[in-house]
Amino acid sequence: MDREQEEMQFLGLFDIYLESYKIIFRWKKIFTQITLSLILPLAFIFLAHEEVSEILYWRIRITERQLRWAKTGTPKYEKLSDLSSSEWAFYMIFKAVYFTFLLIFSLLSTSAVVYTVACIYTAREITFKKVMSVVPKVWKRLMVTFLCTFFAFFAYNIVFALTLILWASTIAYSTAGVVLFFIIVILYIIGFVYMTIIWQLASVVTVLEDSYGLKAMIKSRDLIKGKMFIAIIIFLKLYFSLVIINLVFKLYVVYGWRVGFWMEFGYGVLCFVLLLKLILFGLIIQTVIYFVCKSYHHENIDKSALADHLEVYLGHYVPLKTKDVQLEEYHV
């Protein structure tokens, strides 16, 4: 990165995008290698899941429809019942395998991109081999942070579900109840977006500092203060871009909506390429926002200390110590 740490705090929305694009284009080789080895399988798993899930779902629907018309107690009914159970079991196993591999490649991609951007920031020589040697060790720390985030989201959704149950059993059918329902949903969405942003920044904190898990989430919450508006705008843009890509893929590839084979193939390739770029761009933006937030809170990062710790990957991954990343505050 060309900018000094003191200047990072003044980066606006457009500047963060520009800084991220510069990083990608100036280091095309290393990011191309990371994309082909980690992000490509991630994007393929995501899109392939849509196609396979649709096929399995409609097979289940057809079997259940035949089951409803079959006479209870007949051999045909028993056969269809067994088939329906096995199809549902296979569907659930497929979903479990999908989420497992999606999580693995997502965390590996995050580790690789964040580590690479940090090396670029410190002007340290970085190679694909070095990245791949460090990534598996950083991934373990990211898993802890993810599990803490998962339980936080789980508890949040439980509270939301209990709130809806309470609402439905009391004032659901009144005018005030309808208004309250929309307020509850809006507050839930705001909270969900906030927690997602905290998780994304916590992933960067996990890679670059000695904090992980709950400590990384608390550190992320503190860092994002003052830059929350920009972070929300960026998150919403990236999220809606993902929604559009997914929607186009479903309409023109999964459902084959009024297009021929070659158009369907073309849309599939287009969505795949756009998804690759979106994932890479999003991960780099996460890391840039981390440096922007550090600068905004006047938490200086000693580049030489950061570089030294990034280089220590022999034997076991040695995380950055807080004293190396959070030095004394500087004053602008």
C-alpha cells in the first residue's frame, strides 16, 4: 500500500474501493494463485450447491406426491416411503457436507488474503508457497472465532424466534401488533448486519493480532466504532451483489429460464467469474477496513514488527502480540 498509516483514517468509501483495486492489480500474480487454489473451489461449491440442491429437492417432491396418491399399507406405499426417507437423509447429508466444505474454503481464503495484504502493507516479500505454508495454521484460529460467532448468531436467532412467538400469542392480530412486527423485523435486520460486520472484521483481527474467538469479536466491535456507516454501506453493496449473482444463476442456469443450452452455459460462466472477483474483492476490503479503523483510533502499527511476526511460520504459527500491533497512540 502506498498510503502511510496516518492517512488511512481519512479514506472514504470510494478511497477504500480504490485502495483495494490497486492492491489486486499491482499484485495480480499472487492473488491469481490464491484465487485459483482457494477461492475457485469456494465459488464452485457455492454455485454447484444451488444446482444439486434443486435436483434433489424436486426428486423428493415427486416422491412425496406419489406417496400421497399411493394406498397405505401396500407394497408400493412402503417402497415409496422408504425412498422418501432415504432421499431426505441424502439431502441432509449433502447439506452438511456442503456447509463443511464451504466453511473450510471460506476460512482458508480469508487466511490467505488477509495474510497476503498484511505482507504487502509491510513491503515484505511474499510468495504463494509462503502463503500456503502459513494459511493452515492461521485457519485453526479463525475456526475458533467462527465458532464463537456461530453461537452468538444462534443465541440471537433464538431470542428473535421467542420474541415472535410472544408477539404471535399476544397482539399479533391488532393494528399495533402489525406495526410492532415490522419494528421487530427491522431491528433484527439491523442487529444481523451489525453482527456480520463484527464477524468479518474479527476474522482480520484473528489473523493479524493475538486475539481470537470472543476477544477478537470484542476487539472488532471497538475498532469499528466511528467507521460503522462506511462498513455498513460496503457490506450491503457486497451482499446485494452476491444476491444478484445468485439470482441470475438460479433463473438462467438452475431453472434454465427461457434460454438455450449455450446461453445457460454462458450465464453460468459469467456468474462464476463474477463470484470469484466478488469474493476476492470483499476479502481485500475487509483487510483495508481493518487498517482504516486502526488508523482512525490512532493505534499505530509498526511495520517492521508486523513483518517480523508475519515471517515467523516455521514449526507452529506464532500470532502477533498485541504490543506489536497496538503500539502507543500516535497523534495527528
